[in-house]
Amino acid sequence: MVIAHFGRDLVVEDIAGRLHLCSARKKLGRIVCGDRVRWQTSGPEQGVVTAVDARKSLLARPDPRGEERPLAANVDRLIIVCAPEPPLSEALVDRYLVVAELIGAQPLLLVNKSDLLAPAARAHLEERLAAFRQLDYPVLFTSTREGDQVATLMAHLNGHTSILVGQSGVGKSSLVRLLVPDAEIRIGQLSDASGLGKHTTTETTLYHLAGGGDLIDSPGVRDFQLWQATAEDLQRGFRELRDYQGQCRFLDCRHNGEPGCAVAAAIETGHVDTRRLASYRTLLQQALAREKDRYPA
Ligand SMILES: Nc1nc2c(ncn2[C@@H]2O[C@H](COP(=O)(O)OP(=O)(O)OP(=O)(O)O)[C@@H](O)[C@H]2O)c(=O)[nH]1
Ligand SMILES: [Mg+2]
Ligand SMILES: [Zn+2]
């Protein structure tokens, strides 16, 4: 199992738990944390990856040039971490939720640093997040300082491969240190295995949870855009829209102001959240603009 990568160098954990610094043949493409690989020894604690097992899921994000950059493989839980600071962005949460739906990972929304929230501020955030709860997305308030809801979080993680995603500074690595007691040891082993210094673990790293399952820490983002999602992807990625599939006047309705749209009617009755629909429509415009660029008339 690949537990870390530094550029093209991978740290592979064998079945006995030993770590090996491996290179990979270029034709295998990018190999990431969570990948299961076949490898051969090429020296002491060194190896060459020769094949990658089929992935159950692949989480990717765009690199600065807008190219797809795989981040982690085989994750089945996407832990979207927010905090009072930097301020919560529902639109960012929406985009992460789309990705979770598309890769088939169960999302979980965390508001970390809950110790910084006075009761009124917490109530206000609860209100802003109510629409996500309504859609059956679990929402937890956690604190690595006070241990708020950490046991509940652990219960969500046990037995799964989860990845922590979110903006820089929301406390992802702090959560790892809290949930994985031997995290520091692991980081030490990694820097030994990689031959790199202690503070080079800037890329994604996979940790084992004591109770079974794995937890992947990922580097924070400033933003996370859906650079590839199509109109159809968005209709799948906004889970509430699926309920209206086939109920609009037009079979190919995009719920974007068409007459006889069942989603527009659901806004009237309060069954669809106005802010979520506006968010969907913004992403839809971007998707349609991309499609136009790709296939100019
Ligand atoms: N008050 C408070 N501070 C926290 C909590 N969790 C983490 N912090 C602090 O928030 C800062 C950022 O924490 P990190 O864990 O490095 O954040 P990160 O999400 O890993 O950031 P990147 O690696 O840049 O993406 C640190 O100073 C932590 O001590 C918390 O629950 N409460
Ligand atoms: Mg971090
Ligand atoms: Zn419609």
C-alpha cells in the first residue's frame, strides 16, 4: 500500500508493515496514497513499483496549470474540514460534496476548532449548516483542544479509508495527531524511509487507525474548483436533484429556469434549498462554458 509520495517517489508499506522507498515506471501514471501496488526489491529498503491494482475510487484536484492531479485512491469517506477561521464557505462545501458523490465516498462535514465558538456563533453556524443536515450529510463540531465530538468522529472513521480535506489551517493535521497516537512515530519512519528531512511531509500521508481503517492527511487548499464536472455530473453531485429526475416537463431539464421544472416548484414548497440551487446553477454555468470551449459550435 502506498502511504506517501514525494513527487515521483513513493513510500510503500509491505504486508509486514515495513516501509520501502520505491520509484515507479513512468507509464504507470501517477500513483498516490491508498493505492495498492505490486513491487520488486531493488536494494535494501528500496523497490520499484511494477503495477497498480484497480482503484475503487480516485480523488483528484487540479494543479496550478489546471491539469488533473490525483491525490488519493480507494477512499470511501471524504472528511470536509472547516473551522470558524478561515470563514466557512458553503459554496466550497457544495463543491466537495459534488466530488464525494461522484467518487462514491461518503462525505462528513466537520467544523473543527469548536472551542473558538461562543454559543451564539455556534448556533449561527448550526443554522447555516442545517441545509446539509437536511440532506442527510452528517455534520460534527470538533475540537482538538477540548475533545468535542472526537469519539463520534472516530466512530465514523473506524473500518474506512478516509481523507481529510479542506482549507489550510483548519486543523487537519492536528486531528490526525489526536486520532492517530503514533502519528509522530510514523512521520519519523517516513522521513527515514524517504531519506528526506522531517519537515518535507508536505504531500498526502496515510496513517493507520488503531481501531481499523486508515486516515489520510492532505495538504490544505486555498480553493477547490470543479474543473472537470459536466452538467450531468452536477445533477448527480447535488443529491437533492436526483429526487426530481424525470419529473420536469422536459426530460433533459437542467433545472435552470426551464418551464415546468419540478425543482423550481420544490423551491416554492421549501423542499429544495434556495442557496443550494443557486450554487448548483453557478457551477452549471461554469460547466456549460467549459463544454462550449471544448466543443465550439
Ligand atoms: N483553537 C483551536 N485551534 C486548533 C484546533 N485544531 C487545530 N488548531 C490550530 O490550528 C492551526 C492549524 O492547524 P493544522 O492542523 O496545522 O491545520 P491543517 O488543516 O493541517 O493546515 P494545512 O496543513 O496547512 O492544510 C494550528 O496552530 C493548530 O494548533 C482546535 O480544535 N482548536
Ligand atoms: Mg496539515
Ligand atoms: Zn427541472
